[in-house]
Amino acid sequence: MTKEFWIGDVLSGKYDSSEVELCGWVHRTRGSKKIRFLVLRDSTGTLQCVIKREIVGDECFESLSNALIESSIRVKGIVKNTDREHGHELVVESGIVIGHVNPENPFPITESAMSEADGGETEFLLDNRHLYLRTGRMTKMLKIRSTVFGAVHSYFRDREFIEYQAPNFVAGAVEGGSTLFEVPYFGKKAYLTQSWQLYAEAAMPALERLYTIAPSFRAEKSRTRRHLTEFWHAEMEIAWGGNVEVMNHGEALVRSIAGTLLEEREGELIELGRDIGLIQNYADSKYPRMRYDEAIEALQQKGVSVEWGQDLDYSKEKVLTQDFDVPHFLTHYPRIAKPFYHRPDPDDPKYVLCHDLLAPEGYGEIIGGGERTWSESEILERIDEEGTPREPYEFYIDVRRYGGVPHGGFGMGIDRVCAWLSGADHIRETIPFPRDSRRVTP
Ligand code: 4AD
Ligand code: MG
């Protein structure tokens, strides 16, 4: 069985007055003993189908009339241009039910079930996530997400980057031990990777420009609007470049994602209530850059209690984003606030050559990156001062022992970028099956 016709094309007027055969799911249905109005849904839209007993005959009429919400059906008919809701409807001539829904076990997601659910609407929808995926909001989010993934691939491939994969079972931390997931590994311990970076650096002398899109794992105990335990990470690494070159790529990448969304998903963004002018601005503007010290000063002036040397958590980033209507970079964090791989600034080694990109509208960090410590003596000094054992990082140190070069890269949280650009309240709205400290089901 192949599907030839799509509701989206019918709505665009492509098949006016023609016969089409549509396959999809029953979205809504109402009517009388003679005529039935059935709203059919497929992945491209919804369309009203008008089913008249006198046209389709008793047997077909009964079977389509009894098809409950989310039954799958196939209907053939003529497309009519109307002045009703969608501008088009299908005058059905014949049809069959493909996948029945048992009346004793109807589709569980209903307004009343949501309002009556014990754990509240949010938990109810998370429990039924596998079914919630087919609702309009999730479908739009998933399409936006796909476009963002595509834009990342295009950005890097258009610039001769090589896509490269790192292992997900690893022996050491990249982003500090506190968020490592430990997994039993044949009598030993392994961890789920927090980032592709260290293994990308090993391939940097082979490929010079490389990127990936892969899951990263962090045992984030606190549940927040922007943390998942399994998130999708777009990362890049370049040889012969430093903090500024890496930042330029981050800025250009985010601008090009915003631009691609406007080209491919303007309709979905509008339907989600997003202000397109904002996205246009993110696609067109330059992103300002400020040093960590300036950020601390700005925060203190606003009466936020913050000490020099702290990494900036979400509550502080949120305040900082109020001063900007486009993403902005924070650079030169104190060395003590960042992991060992960040390169100390030769002009003032109290700081490292790094950057975070903060998304506006209160969203905060979407990118973290910078220049890498690239000489053997400096990396050993950094590992030792952090009190990290050298042993799991011998391969990483070797990259410096054999022809080290200046290099750097960044990681961008794709789910966070999707949340920001789609205007979602919570990161879990953007990923099909969100994982956090309390949920690994469904
Ligand atoms: O700032 P982070 O920790 O940087 C790194 O992992 C570097 N090793 C990346 C690199 O240089 N190659 O993480 C990078 C980004 C963050 O800016 C954030 O957008 C996202 O990954 N991220 C998360 N997204 C969702 N849930 C979480 N728990 C996340 N942790 C980080
Ligand atoms: Mg970070």
C-alpha cells in the first residue's frame, strides 16, 4: 500500500476538483444518520471530509461513522473548494477503516481526562507521550526540530566540515564528575559521555574541521526548564583556530538555523504563536560579545548577589539576557570556573579563552566552547591543578605530544535551541521522549 496524496497538498489547492485518495487518522467526527463531518489528519495537516449516506452507501457510511477518534482510515473522493474552515473539503465517495479503535478503550487524551488526571495535566501528557506525539503542538515541534538538525548539518557540510563519531561509553569526565552517569562495564566502570569533544580533539590532526550531532548524557539531579539527562549535542572542532574563530562559527551557525527556520517552518512557528520578527532579528543581527568581568559588574549593579570566580547559573544568565534582544556571548571566564581543557589566556592566565552564548528572552546558555589547552606542559598543569587523575586522559595528552596545534570548538544544545526558537516554556516540549531524573518511561 502506498500513499500518493497528502492533505497539505490538498489544502494548497493542488487537487481542486480532482479525485484523491487520502490516508490518515480521525481527528474529530460529528454528524447525523445521513451526513457525517469527519476531520482527517495526516502528518501534513487536517481536512474536513463530508460523508453522505446517499453517496457512499449504507455499509461504508456505517463503518466510517463508527470510526472513533484516532482510528486510521482511507477515503477516496473529490476535492471541493469551500469557504469553510480550511478552504477545502473532501466529498467522500468511498472509504474503509484500516486500524480500528475499540469503543471500550477509546483514545485516552481528552480534555476531561487531562483536567481530571491525578498528577495534573503535564504528568498525564508525559505518561501518554507516545500518543501525545500525534497532537498538533508536538507535530509542529518535531518538524521544527528536524529543520534545526538539517540546518546544523548544512552549515557544517557547506563549509567542508567532516562528520565524525565519538564513543558514548567513556572512561573519564569532560564536564566535571558530578554529572557523570556510571554504567557497569564487564566488571569495570564506564561512563556515558557528556560530550564528543575529547575524542574529536584526537581526530583534529586527521580532519582539521569536524562536527557531530549526537546524544550527550548528564546526571542532572535537579529538574529545570533547560536540563535533560539525555540531550542532543551539536559539536564542532577546528584546527588552527582560537576562541574568536570558534565564536564566529557559533554565531553564524545560530543565525543560519534561525534563517532556515524562517524559510522552512514559518507556518509552524506562527501557529505556535511565535513572533516572526524576533526570529528574523536573530537571523540578521550581529551577536554582541562581553567579558565575564563585565557581566559580573552588570549583575552587581542590578543588585544580584554574585561572586567573582563562580560559574554563572541560570538565575544569573536570565538577568543578563534582559539587556539584549539577540543572543550575546560571555567570554574570558575565570580559570577556576571552567574544566581543565580550556586554555588559559596568555595575556592574563587568571582567565581562560572561552565563551558561552546566551539566548535572549530569558533562555540563557545555548553554546559553550572555546580554545583548547594545546601544549603538553600546559595540559598536565591544568589536569593536576584540577586534581583530576591523568590516567583516563593519556590519549588526550598524546594529542599534544605529537604535533599539538592551536585549536578549539564548541557544543550547542540542540534541544535548548529548539526551545528558544519555538518559544517553548520547557525544554521537554522539544524532544519526543524527554529524560530527566524522574522519568525514563515511556
Ligand atoms: O557547556 P557545555 O557543558 O560544554 C561542553 O560540553 C563542551 N565540551 C562542548 C565543546 O566545546 N565541544 O555543554 C554545551 C552545551 C550547553 O551550552 C547547553 O546548550 C547544552 O550543551 N547542554 C544541555 N542541554 C540540555 N540538557 C543538559 N543537561 C545540558 N547540558 C549542556
Ligand atoms: Mg556550559
